Amino acid sequence: MLAGFTLAVLLQCEIQSASAHETDTRAGSERVTSQRREVHKRTANANALVSTEAPVESKPAPQSNRKPGSGSAKGPYYVDFRARTAASWGHAFVWYGKTSERAVEVAGLTPAGDTLPYVLGHVVWVPSETGASYGDLDPQYLTASYRVYLNEPDAKRVFAYIKKLQASSPLWNAETSNCTAFIGSIADFMGLKIPSRWQRPENYVNNLKAMNGGRQMVQLSSEQ
């Protein structure tokens, strides 16, 4: 009887130990699963944020070797050469402004009016508009972008040139005074290498970036 009682106690201990081990294993598995779900959730949220806010071309930010207090590596002002879709070949234009402000200025060369001026502009010169046109502020239409940064003195000179170019561009023509020629004049004033104007706006902006090695900082010479 004593041996039987001892055996029963030992069996009960083994059962309790196995049950406790199974409970611990299950709890640990559930914790790992919960942690994995949390990691996947955070990753999904991060990817959603990046896909919403990332520009057309997104690359990891390079590590900066600049010392604290040395100022911004990109400069407080910018000119963004952009291209977007349109009913025909597309449109090239620029955004420009201050990096710390959400508001942007838009400049581009388009025929004034609707379809008829655009069609006539392939054979003669037609009146133009040089401000923002439909779609210039909508990111879903963007096909290419090349942003360069300027310090304040250079930005004032470039922005003044853009205003002057707008005021002195009363006509549009598909072959000569077109949108790519317009933004090319701005890039040339800034000292950038410029491609041929007879390209689709998307190709023009991408080639402009490639020809200048993707440089982000522009500093005007004293002659400009």
C-alpha cells in the first residue's frame, strides 16, 4: 500500500510538472507570436507612412559629418525642377521657395486658354501664362523631380530671375518657347548643365539631374 501511495504521488507530481511545462511553453509561444504581430504591425505602419510621404525618388539619408552649429547642408532655399502628366506630352515647371515654409511659388510656361491655343501653338506663337497650371500642385500627377538648394543671397537672385523670366515670356510655341525651354533658362542661370529642349518633360528633368550628377547644392558665380 505504501509503495502504491508513493507511486501515485510521483505520478501526480509528474503530471503537474508536465502540465506546468506545457503551460509555460504555450505562454512563451503566445508571447513570441504577440511580439511578432506587434513588429509586423509597426513595420506596416512605417511602410504606409513612407509610401504616403516619400518623394518620387527616395533614398536613405546619408550620415552627416558636419559639426553641430555649422548650419544646414542643403541650404534654406530651393528650386525644384518638376514634370507632370498632361493630356499630351506632359508639362515641365518649377517649384521654388523656402525649405521651412509649406507655401511654394510655381512658374512654368503654358499656352493661355484651352485646346485651341495649344493646337495653334504648334504652328504659330500664342499668348502664354507663366504661373501655376492645373495639376502643378497635385503629387499624383508628378513624374519627375530634381531639387537643388541655395543659400539666401543666391536664392534672392534666382527668384528675381524667375520673376523676370515670367514677365518677359508673353508667348508660347511648342517648338521654341515651350515649357522645357522655360525651366532650362532657369537652370542655365543657376549654372547647371542643361539638355536639349526637344524632349518630353519627364525625360528633360531626369536628364537635367543626370547631367549635373544629382548635385543638391548650387552656388552662383559672381558673374551670374
